[in-house]
Amino acid sequence: MTAQDHHSTDLQRNLTNRHLQLIAIGGAIGTGLFMGSGKTISLAGPSILIIYMIIGTMVFFLMRALGEMLLSNLNYKSFVDMAYDLLGPGVGFYVGWTYWLGWVFVGMADLTAVVSYLTFWLPAGASFSPIDQALISAGCVIFLLLLNLLTVKLFGEVEFWFAIIKIVAIIALIIAGAYMVATHYTSPGGSVASISNIWSHGGMFPNGVNGFLAGFQIAIFAFIGVELVGTTAAETKDPTKNLPKAVNSIPVRVILFYVLSLVVVMSVTPWTEVKADRSPFVELFLMAGIPTAAVIMNLVVLSSVMSSMNSGIFSTSRMMFGLSRDAQAPKMMSFLTKSGVPANGLLFSCACIMGGSLLQYFVPNTIEAFTLAGTLCTILFISVWIIILLCYIRYRKSRPELHTASSFKMPGGVFMSYVVIIFFVFTIGILSLEDDTRRSLVVSPIWLLVLAIGYFGFYKPRIKNQNTPTKKF
């Protein structure tokens, strides 16, 4: 009897409806909103509201396509299985490893945000040394590693409460901001809270078309993680009932958490006073002269970034488990503990995310490090999103009977799939407009070379030599 016999052999459905709903919300309220919106506002001004609505609409169609396909075949554990089945093993190989690496970069970006938020507690003008930043980053990863090693249900509980904190905080911010606007609150700096602050400082497009387009660069990073519902499907009870609820709530979440919260921020604090390297949610209360509220909000954004990292660690470990099961990663990565946790995949993924500690050491400027890691993961995630939509187009052509029988059809079908694909390609092109994001875009093809070597040099020959039969779904 092997050691594996003493443990689980497959992922378990331990996540309930409330876990799935809050995981979906947590994925929609990420570090990009709390940390990245400061830079996005400085680039795009009030047009950030339009940017978030456009991206939110496209992501909704993406998730409807993903939802229809997952529910059409409950043997799909994630969109990697879909890509493998509908577009071939090479595409499945690309999606699995690219999604894994994307979440590693998300973890690195989140580590830079943690350090940035913690500087709030330092004396004015003080900052952490590169060594301190690296140690803080390492400590965060180890803490979340220990949490995730216990049980799948604990991950769901942690994400549930992290998401609750974010939701309550944003609603409280919206209520507080609305009160400030209604009472024409005047900050110590002389700014008067008013809804007119949104358009009275250069209009909705103060930086012109270039500023509007540049705003997409960081804004789309805020939506990374929304597809996490697709990787938790294998561990969700009653997916046919719970998955549609999570997907259909996306438009409401975008309007409430992105649009309304930023309307409040830019009403209380003119967008021209928002600092690119700070969280506007914390700065709002500081500028308003309410330090206690600013302290609370800083704790909230800290919990938010920990939530994002927690989701990333969960996703990378599950993706590594799936890759191992498909012989695309070392067999040892498919080991599961008695509680159904892919421990080896978890340890390996956390070790890679720990590379964010090195990033903090060599790039101590937190906003520069955040932009570097954030842009790289954005490119990777967009490529995965495009492949999901290509899977949908293939699914419609090759499995028309499944689409006909579906009770959760994607609105607009194939036509909207092409529209969203064009939008995502356009978004990648926008990354070439700014120097900091252009650098990430230039180096990203290296990953294609690495994957090509891995697929043609190791994976394909091994499958051929073993005469492994094609996977059936």
C-alpha cells in the first residue's frame, strides 16, 4: 500500500453556496480596486467610471460563456479541461501553466501592495528597507500557506470572512461619502465634497483619449480573479444551482463595488488630489480629516490584499494538481492530504510566489514593482480569457446539442464571443502606450518560448512514449 492510499485521491466538493458566492465577490474586489485605482484615476480621471463599466460588461459575457460550458459537462474540473477537450492538448497545456503563472504574478503584485499599505503605520516620510520589505512578503506567504494546508473548507471560510469585510467596508464608505456630499463636508485642505467634483476639474476626459486608453492598463487588473469561480467548480456543492447565481451577480457587483465606490471617492476628493501610489480609499478619510476611519480602511485594504493572495494560492495549487493529473507536471504534485488539499502543489506554488520577496528587494519602489507584476499577470490572464472564448466558439460548432439543452445560455452567443475577444486584444495593445507597461509586454513572449520547450521537449514525447489514451470528458 502506498502513501497515496492513506489520503484522498480527488478533490472534494466541500465549498457551499455561500462560499462560492463570496469567493466570486472576493474575486471581483481585488487589489486592483483598492491599490491600482489610485494610478488609474491619475491616468484617466473620472472616465475611470466608464472604463470599469466597459470592462465589467465584457467580463460578464466571458463568465456567461464559461458558465455555460462548465454546466454543459460536469466532468470538466476547470477551463483547462475545456481547453484540452475542445481545442486540443497543446492549448490545454498552455492554459494550465499560463493560469498558474498568472496567479504567481498576482501573488507578487499583492505582496508589493501589502508593503505599501503597511507604510501607513510608519512615521511621515519613513519607509521600509528592501530587506524589511522582503521579510514582510515572506511572512505573508508563510501565513497563508499554513492556512491553506489545513482543509479546503477553511479556505472557503477565510475567503468568506475576507469578502464580508470588503463588502461591509465599501458599503460603509459609500454611505459615509454620500453623507459628506449631502452635508457639503469641507476637508482640512479646503476641498468641499460635491458630486460636481467628478466633472468640474477638466471634465470626464481631462487627459484626453490617451489618458482614457491608458486607464485600461491598470483597471483590467482589478478584474483578475473573477474567473476563480471556474476553478472552484470541482469543489463546489450543487454547481448547477450555485454557479449561475455567482455569474449573474457580476453586473451588480461591478456597479456597487467599482462604480459607486469611485463616484464617492471622486466626489469627496477631487480626482486631481488622488495620489497615484496610495489607496484612494484610505486617502479619502485622511484628506477628510478622519484619521480613525482611515486606520480602519487601511486594515480593510490589508485584508483585501490578503484575500487576493489567498485566492491566488488556492488557484495555483489546484491548477498544479490538475496539471500533474494530466501528466503535464511532476506526479508528486497530485498528492492530496486526507482532507483533500494538494499539499505538494501548494508548497511549490507558494515557493514561487515567494519570488515576490526578491522583487521587493530588487525593486523597492512599491508602485513600480506593483505595475511590473500586475502588467505581466494581466497579459497572461487576458490570453487565458481569450482561449476560454475560443473554447466557447468551438463548443457551439462541435456540440450544438449541448447548447440547445443548456438552461444557462450565454447572451449573444458566438457573436458576443468575437466582440469580447476583439476587446481583449485591443486591451493588450493598449499596454504598449506607457513605458512601464510596455516593458512587461516586450518580455512576455519569453513565456511562450518556455512553454514551447516544455510541451514539445518534455510533455508530448512522454505522452507519445507512454501511449497515453486521449482524455475523455
